[in-house]
Amino acid sequence: MGTYEISLAGRVAVVTGASSGIGAATAQRLAADGAKVALLARRADRLDELVQKITADGGTAVAVEVDITDQAALDAAKATVNDRLGRVDLLVNNAGVMLPAPIEDGRMDEWQRMIDLNLTGLLAAFRTFTPDLLAAAADGPADVVNVSSIGAWMTFPAYSVYGATKAAVTAFSRHVRADLSPRNVRVTNIEPGLTASELAQHISSDELQSQVEGMFDGMEALTAGDIADVVAFTTSRPRRVNLPHIVAMPTRQA
């Protein structure tokens, strides 16, 4: 029989978008399971608070304030992580933003913001830490986990551009696995359904905010901790096991 023990002892993880929501919950869970965790995000105060919580619980974490859309800043962040924690063997690409963008409004600023963070920023983080992952894979497990969304394939009015960025993340995950799996780097794409997080707080329209709140009123949503559990389980499997594509939905979400 197999084992379902969750242990990440000896692993060095990077979590982007770690200041809140799924990112913060994932960082805490990975640290609780034994990984040393680098928390990457722009909100330094929140990162510092999270490091204090993780440390108080006996874990190891460092806060790295960085804008992942800035390659030079990412390079500096990598140097800090390597110096403080060592070589990275687990990357969770979680940073993202969800903005309703009715197509007739043509809000190029919001469209570009989603493309920059959800897709370009993910690619930049991937580019930055892939050399570490490839080196780690020579003698142990190495993982990249991309947090996409059911919006990659399920249609929601006013979220076409957000959905397009997440569809790109899902497609990238599938294709880049063909590049990395022969070199023992596991690639996992996770598509959460309705999840309680700060994403909905970015919505400026009262009408669209009410629509989202109505979805939460209609069913029990996933928690950020639920997705963190999925990340921990996936990355703690034996090195020979890769779970490439996971859809995590609330039980009542059709």
C-alpha cells in the first residue's frame, strides 16, 4: 500500500503572491510540512507578519518584497533567496489579479494589468527559478506549481480577458511539462473553482461586486487553505509521481 504522509522536509520553496489568500495559506502549509519558504509579494508589511506567524509555529521563512513583473527585481530576489535559504526546488506561481473587464468598455489599463501579472509575471518567475529547479532535479524532487483558474475553460460574463490569461497559464503548464518532465521537473497546473480570497476585492463596479457576492451566498466556497492542501499533497508525492492537472471545485459548484 502507498503512503499519504505529507513531508516537505529539506525542500526550499518560493511562493509568489504570498501576502494574502492562496499564496499566504500555501506558504504557511509548506512551512508547516517542513519546507523553508520564501514569501514573494509587494506588500512588505504583510509578508513580515506572515514570517512572524510561520516562525512562531516553528517554521522557516523569509520575506522578499518584489514586483514579479520587474525582471531585475526578480533576479535580486533570487539572489536573496539563495543566500538565505539555498537552492530552490519548489516554485508556486500564485500571484495574480482578477478584474471584471466588460469587453465593450475597452479598459486597456485593466486588461494590461491582468496580462502583466497573471501571465508575464508568471513567466518571469518561471524563467528566474528554472535553473535552480533543473539543478535540484538531478538528485531530488523538483516542482513548479502554477495556480490557474476554472476561468481558463468555464465562461463568466465580463471576465473574458481574465479567462484568457488563465487559459494561457493552463496551456503553458501543459506544454512546458513536455520540456521539463524528461529532466525530472514536475509541472502541476491547479484550477481552483470559487475560492474565498482577496481577488474579489479588486472589483470596482458595485454591480459586478454584488454578482460575485451572490455566488458566495449561493454555495460554500473553497478556502485558501483547501488549495494549500492540494499544493502540499501534490508536491509531497514520491519523485516518480506527477499530478499535472488538478481542478478543485466546491462540491456545489456545477
